[in-house]
Amino acid sequence: MKGQSSIEASLIISFMLLVFVAFVGILGKQLVDVSKDNEIQALEKIGDKLFTEVHSATKFEDGYRRNITLPSKVKGKNYTITFLTSVNHSEMVLTTVGRNNITDVVFLPTNVTGELKVGNQYINTITSNKGQVELTWQIR
């Protein structure tokens, strides 16, 4: 009788351990998904801010000038900004650096040239002159 109850206890403990491990695995995946969603939202927020600034520069008269500083990290991860130009539009590509990169692409008008730098040590300037929007940067 004692042998049977110890076998039953072992089976119950094994089953409970299996359920616990499965629960921890599911919970861990959910935490990773939430963290990734937060990174995506933070990267999109920076992209939206830059789009709004560039769009404003295209709508205002010549002489528009705006200085902005971009954070050096997105949710603790480094990121880069790359500009690609084609015949019909320009693209601003924001990408986190490291494992599981996240990318946000923002479409800009074709009249945008230049580049921006990431980090508090840079002052980025957006100017508008004769229908052209120019992105420049300088070290503080």
C-alpha cells in the first residue's frame, strides 16, 4: 500500500511539475512579446515625430528651421536611421541594433535630402529652402 501511494505521489508531482514548466514557458513568451511590442511602439513614435517635422518643413515657407535631438536608445537598444531615395519618394528606415532587430519605414516626399544622427551629442536641423527640405547635423 505504501509503495502504491508513493508511486501516485510521484506521478502527481511529475504532472504538477510539467504543468508548471509549461506555464512558465508561456509566461516567458508573453513577456518577450510585450517587450517587443513596446520597442516597436517606441521606434514608431520616433518615426512619427520625424515625419511630422519633415512634413511641416514642406508646408511652411522658405526659411523654416527646426533643431531636434534624437534619443540614443529605444527601450535600451541602439538604433540607426538610414535614408533611401528613389524617383517617387524618400524612405527613412529606423532599425534597432542587436538580436531580433525591429524596423520601421517612414515614407517621405522626394524633396528631402541629408541625414540625421542619433544621440544627445548631436543637434539635428531640418530646414526648408526653395521647396527642398534639408536634414543636417552637428556635434554639440
